[in-house]
Amino acid sequence: MTLLFVVVGLARAQDPAPVAAAAPPPAEQGPSPLEQAYQKEYAYLLAERAELTARLAEFDADATQRIAAADAEIDRRQARLVSMTRAADQAEDAFDTVERETAAMDDATAVLATSMTQASETLGLPAPTDAAGVVSDIFTAAATVLRDSGAASWKEGSFFLTDGAQVDGRIYHWGQVAAWGVSDKGAGALAPAGEGRLQIRREFGRDTARALEAGERPEQLEVQLYEPERGTADVEKAGGLGQILEDSGTMGQLLFGLGCLSASLVVIRLGTLLRARRGGSRLVATVTKFIRDEKPEKAEAALATRQNPTARVLGTILDSSERSKEEIDRVVEEALLREIPRIDRFASALVVITAGAPLLGLLGTVTGMIATFDVITEHGTGNPKLMSAGIAEALVCTALGLSVAIPTLLAGNVLASIGESIKNTLERGSLALLNALEVGADEDSDAPGEHYERTA
């Protein structure tokens, strides 16, 4: 209400309406109640304005202080974040270092285990199970081998001369790195010739060999050093078909069985085709000649002496010679359809083996590589012997798959060509015999056309 009065007063104070000229000027007196109320309200508003201004200044100061504190807190937290990030990076670097050291230790352990295994195999010791317990045995055995291999001694034996002649004599072994041979036919420094044999490769070391034989100290030591031949008896496998099947795994054994089956089918099919083909063309010519010469009894006798598809088809035609053309055609077709499956026997099986053997070999290759990667994952790459089984399985399966598929493919194509030749002989023989026959009904038959017309 007070604000309403103030607004009304201000409106009246600013009203440009002229004062009536007839009214006399008012007498001077104190402010009216409305003016007093206006002044009072105006003073109150000024006080409110001053208070609001002070509160706004106080709020601005508090907000500035809070913003400054928040900025300081942000800076502190950013500094802490940077510190924590640096610490995390340092911890990650330390973890990477520890991981690399661990991997290096694992590799070193694998190399040590491989070295110990190889040393044990070379020295003839049992497979090591505890590294700490077998190291001393390895070094002791190695020292013994070195001492024994470094000994010099004479032995009776044979060696080869420079011209390749083998002679008997004495051989002076200087450890496993040098040797001299002495015989009545020649002497000199020896070198390995393979399979434990020694040979004088060139005229060298004769004086040294003679001096050593005489027990004297040679004036000049002429020696031909060589690397000791590694014995293969302990590292070579048994070999042969059994070892190949063992290395190839289950898939390789399946391929071997498939190869045996393929060979059996090829032999059976070859025998069948050779029996079916034997004398077929000659039999057709003989029977056709007898029929043209009107000697059917001789033709039947010639067919009776043979038991092959050609004889059976021609015999069927002769037995049906009194029938009509349509019936003879059906009989010939039936006879051919009866013989063709016998000729094509096992052909589809050989095709399946030809197509399936490489795929089985590829499957064996994949399983072998999977086994190899499993070994690498579990034991690492420090010991190649552990990976050799999977690699051998992969390669042997590939070889077996191709070894089965290629011969089967070649044999199948050859046998297919022989079978086609036999079927062509049957068809040509049937037509030749039909052309030679004069089959028909009696001349008085009322059914014209019911006879087989001879074609040119």
C-alpha cells in the first residue's frame, strides 16, 4: 500500500495539467500527510538500498574468497594427480623391468635345462631331474671324458692311403682331434673319411708319423687337426616305417591305412579290368565273322570259351536274335547296363581317396602345428627337442597325404581309361553283331516292321 501511495504521489507531482486560474493560491502551510508518508517511504527505500549494496559487496567478497580457495584446492589436487601419475609411471616401469628380468630368468633356466639335457645325453648320464644334484655329476663326467679323449695311444687298425687303397697298420691317436697312421705302404697324418674311417688325404706328416712310431720326439710336429665325429648311435631314431607312423600320430596312421586301402582297390580294379579286356576285340571279330558266314554254332562255341563282359553281352544278343528290333534294343541296353557297374567298380572310391588324402594330410599338419605351439606356450623355445614331435607330425602327415593322393590319382586315371576302352569295345561289338545278324519274323508275318533292319 505504501508503494501505491508513493507511485500516486509521484504521478500527481509530474502531472502537467494546468492549475485552474480561478483558484486562489494556497496559503503556506506544513507538509501534508501524503508527503510525509512519501518522504518516510523514500527514506526507507534508501536505507534498504544501502543495506542491499552492503550485502552485495559482502557476497562478492565471500564469492571471491571461495573462488580463490577453490582454485587453490584445484591446484593442490592437480599437483597431487601429477605426483600420482609420475609414481604410477615409475611403478609401471619397475613392473616392466621385473617382467623382463623374469623372462630373462625363464630363458636362462630353459637354456640351462637344455644344456644339462644335451650334456647328459652326450656324456651318457641319465636325464636330469634336479639341476642342483646333477651339475656336479655332469662336470665330473665331462672332466673324465676330456681326460680320456686327450690321451695319446697307439692302436692297431686300418686306414686309407691317398689313392684310396685300404691298408692295415698302426694308428697313433692324439685324443679325438688328430691321428697319424703308419704302415709298410705309407704313413702320414690322418683325417676323417666318414663312418669312423680315417684316410691320408695328402702327403703330409710322414716324418712325424715315423718319429712317433720310433718313440722319438719329432723335430717338427706336422698335425692335421679335425673336429671329432659325433656318434649318431645315441641320437638317431630307429627309422623305418614304424618310426614314421609313430611320428605322424593318429592322422598319419589313418593316412597309411587309407593308402593301403587305395593300393588294394587299385590292384583289385586292375585285375578286374584286365580280365574284362582280355581278348574282347578279337572275340567280337570272331563272332561277327561266324555270324556273317552263317555259322551260329561256332559263334556260340567261341562265346562259351570266354567269361568276360564282351562274351556275356554278345551271348545275350545271340540268345535274343529271334526277337523284334525293339526287344533286341532293350536287351542290349539291359546287358550293357548290367556290365558297366562291374567295369566301374571301385572307381568312385578311388576318386574319393584322391580328393580326401590331401585334406587329411592338411588336417594332420594343422594338428601338428597346434601341438607345437602348445609346447612353445608351456615350455618356451629353449629346447627344440620338445617341438620336434609336433613339427614331425605336421611334415609327415603332409608327405603321407600327398604320397597317397598322387599315386591314387595316376592309377585312377589309367584305370578309368582302361574302363572306357572296355565300354567302347562292348558298344562297338554290340553294334557290329547286330549289323551282322539278320533277325526278323517270317516273311508271311502280318506285322510288318517287327524285325531288326540291318544297317550299313
